[in-house]
Amino acid sequence: MSADLRYSDTERALASALADLLAAQSGWKDVLARTEAGESYDAGLWRAVASGVGCAGLLIPEPLGGAGASYRELATAAEQFGAFVAPVPYLGSAAVATTALLSAAESTVNTPAGSGASADLLRRMAGGGTTAALAAEFAASAGSGFPGSLRLAALRPGDESAGVARLRGTVRSAADALPADVLLVPADGVPQGLYLVDGTAPGVHRVPVSSLDMTRQLCDITLDDAPGRLIVSGEAAARAVEDALAAGAAILAAEQLGLAQRCLDMTVGYVKERRQFARPVGSFQAIKHRLADLWVSVTQARAVSRYAAACLASGDEDTPVAVALAKAYCSEVATHAAEECVQLHGGIGFTWEHPAHLYLKRAKAASVAFGTAGAHRSALASLASIAPP
């Protein structure tokens, strides 16, 4: 695929609007204060970016109330959320859950366009009033098969006539599920499918778990005969989950790119001001070489991230390769950039009062999400028909 990886005027305008809003409402001091108070998500910030900027409905078609944009715009926004380590459920709702619902809507036969459970939920999500999350482990990746930790349970009297299924089981360490109004639940059984579960329904239990990244709280989801409605079944359900996980990996790679760029910018700014031996430490050759190497890595990460988003946007056949490459490379670049940020800031970089630890924790946590770098490199080898060592 030959794609123009430069940012369009629309993408630059979106990035600028988001950067201004996040700088005003979600500076690193605000994020740090929220983590100290034990509040992992900022509901007010989410409302601002979801409805004010329109981030919740970027992928949702205009007839359903969304912006009708593409994965390129979605990735552009994710870069800004990574740069500000914003505590919002953008990844889980606007990217992963929305992709699953769009895939399910496309697979639904004998249903008029704009109708059905998927379309109804997308309408509610478009303005940010409703958030959704896929009930899957944060570490799950595309190509790993249909999640099988949740299963159909025995029906109760009246369930069948009401079109209700009962779901049972536990999903460990799901991301962005804690604040979600609705859960999209992949479940085994007859039929195997993707089910819609109200987050407040009886039998739905969500328990926060210790998360390395304090700005993206994980939780365990337990369903105890919780009621759900089938969205799509069979191969269409498997495809919806696969599409959602692939989109999650690509958009997370874009977030990692934004994080890496911010770490580089912060570090360059600091070494220009910090002085030793009557000279800025940035003038030392060793420091210049380390930052030059990091700049090259971030530039390469931008290329692979933009390519993955462009492939998703156009439905290119190279998408699996592009997504695996982006997630593998951006994971390592983000982690390295955050580590350099901590080290090159010297003593202040190791303190709680400096934001470097927020970036390092998000980078490390994101590096294992939607598949590790090693898992994606193995996938690349398989896609390229390269035998393992």
C-alpha cells in the first residue's frame, strides 16, 4: 500500500483542539492529584473530549450521530491522550468497543441499515453519554482466538420469550471496563457470540485490581447469571472481536507514539536549562547522542503508527502486518523514551513530584497490552512465512 502518512489539515486541527483542551483541564499536576485521591478516571474530562471535541464518535457514521471519520483521526487523537496520559476511557470505548459494534453491524443480515442493537448502542455512544468496553483481558491480542472465559448459563423462566441469555464467568484485568455503562461480552456456548450486558444489571460485578498504570485502572469482571442480549453470533462474532483487538493494538501504538514524543520534548527542554560545570548538560556529547538516537526512534515509530492507522482506515490487506509492526515497535520506543526521560532528568526525574513516573508506568503497562512486542514479532514472522528459530 502507498499511503500519504502526513497529517491532514483536519487531523492537525483535531490534534490542536485536543492539546489545548487537555493542557487546560488535564495537566500532569491534575493527573497526579487525581491518582493520589484514588480516582483513576476523570468523568468531567471525558465529557469534554467526548462531546465538546467529538472524540467519542469519531468512528461512528454520521447517520448514527457520529463524525464519520476514520482510524487516522482516531489515532491522531490517541497521540494527544498519550502525550497527556489522560485518564479517560477513549481506547476502550471509542476504539475497541466501537470497532466491535461496527463490525457486528456490518455482519448483521436482514437488518435495515441504522437499526439493530449495535446501531442503537452506537447512537448512544456517539455523543459520549454512554461508554462501552469489551470484556476481554487487556493482554489479549488479535489472532489469539475467541475469548472463552465467559460462557452461557441456564436460562430462567421468561428469558427465552424476552430474548435474554444468561452469562457466567470471570474476565481478569480488563481495561476501561470500570467506568463503562455497557459491556460487550464474548461468550462460548450455543450460540457462541458477542452479547450486550448492562453494567448495572444484577449479577454484574466489577472489582478494581492493582494497576501499574494509575491513569488506566484495570478491573476483574465477574458475571453471575447476568442477563445479556445477543448482538452477533458465530464467525461474525469472532470477526468482531478480532477486529476490535486489532484496532486496539493500532490505536494504542498511536498513544505510545504520543507518549514517546512528549517524553523526548520534556527531556530536551530540561537538558537545555539544567547546567553543570557552567554549561547546559544538553551540550555534553553523550547526552546529545542519546537524544539524537531517541529522536530517530520516535520518527520511525511515527511512520509505522501512521501506516497502521492508514491501513485500518482503507481496509488494506496489509493491515495485520502493519498493526503487528506498529505495536511491536511503538511499545519498545515508548518504554525507552520514558526510561530516558527519568534518567536524563537526574535526581528530580526519580521523584513522585515529577511527571516522568506517570509516563514510565503507562509505557510499561501498555507494552503488554493487546499483545507484547515479542508476540507481535512472532505474528510478523508467521505472516511473512519465516520459520521460528
